[in-house]
Amino acid sequence: MRVLVIEDDQETASFLRRALKEQGHVAEYAADGQTGLELARANAYDVLIVDRMLPKCDGLTVIGSLRAEEVRTPALILSALGEVDDRVKGLRAGGDDYLTKPYAFSELLARIEALARRTSPEEGSTRFVVGDLVLDRLSHKVTRAGEPIMLQPREFRLLEYLMKHAGQVVTRTMLLENVWDYHFDPQTNVIDVHVSRLRSKIDKNFATPLLHTVRGAGYTIRDSAH
């Protein structure tokens, strides 16, 4: 899993990041609500761990802002406030789970793993994010680092399929069947031509390449910084 920990207590954040890494997960960190909100907007995470009391922007505001923007990344709220009313407020703000301090790491891990299992890039997803690249299926718009990228319809479908399977190797046959909707010789260069055009639009002028060729296998799109 790729987890974003939004926690202003450095000792707690350091412990969580280390413990999650030991479990094989990638944990990133924001020390205040505003930074956490910006990271959650710009990157694809499996789960957010959000402390309720944060500087600059409290945890409930962070989650509420993300939900208002249709960012549906599951969020676990951490709080010293454990009364029923407090938990209800957290869940109504858009949180998916609520864990009261102090807590056992084993319980936190079990809860975030359960949250991550609930969500996957299903057909119904309307927004895909890889690094600072965002594709919105509803508006049919693509941006990178906030800059609009103009794509032809076939390029849009190609990018959508790649982002839907971000981090996975997508073969030419898969692309032919799912983007072009027909079968023919996977050695044809039609895919290479379209991938080359797409790469020139989404990676050119950006320091970090996202679209990669996997020699002898196909293509993958991923955030190389992580």
C-alpha cells in the first residue's frame, strides 16, 4: 500500500512510517493539514491516516475538502477525542474509520488494510491520479502539475487504460483488445506510435517520466519518484 500519514507529532509520524515500511508499505508524511491536503490532491494513495488536530488545517477539514473535490481515498482518523459524538463528527466529515489514541499498531494496520481492500480502480472510477498527472473521465480533461494536456480521443483512451492499471505492465495485446477493440498482430507498430505521441505530451518538459517501456513485455505508467 501507499499511505499518506498526516500527523504533526514527529515522534508518532516517525513510528508509523517505520512500522508501515517494515510491513512492506510505502508511507509518506505531512506535518500539517495544508501540506497533507495538497499531497492527497496531487498523488494516488491507497489510504490516508489523518490526525484530527493539525496545524494550518484540521483533519476533518482536510477530509471534508477532499470529499468535496471527489477525492475518495479512504481515510482513517486518529484522535484523542473518543466520545461517540466525536466519532460521529469524524465519520460525517467523510472519514471512513476512526481510531482513538492510544491504539495498538496491529489494530491500526488491520483497519487500514481493510479500508484499502474496499477500494480499487474499478470501472466506475471517474478520476485517476499518477504522481502529478490527473485524468478526469467526466470532464474528459488531463492535467499534469496543474497544466492542461490536450489529447486526441485515442490517446485519451490509451492513457485512461494505462492509468487504470498504474504500476502494472500492460502488454500490446491488452491494449489492442481494450483500447482498439480488435485483435491483430501485436507486433504492429500502431501502439508504439500512439505511445510515443502520448509520452511526448505527458512527459516532455517534465523532470520525472511517468510512462515507461518494459522491454519485451509492454508498457507501464508509474510515479518514478516512489
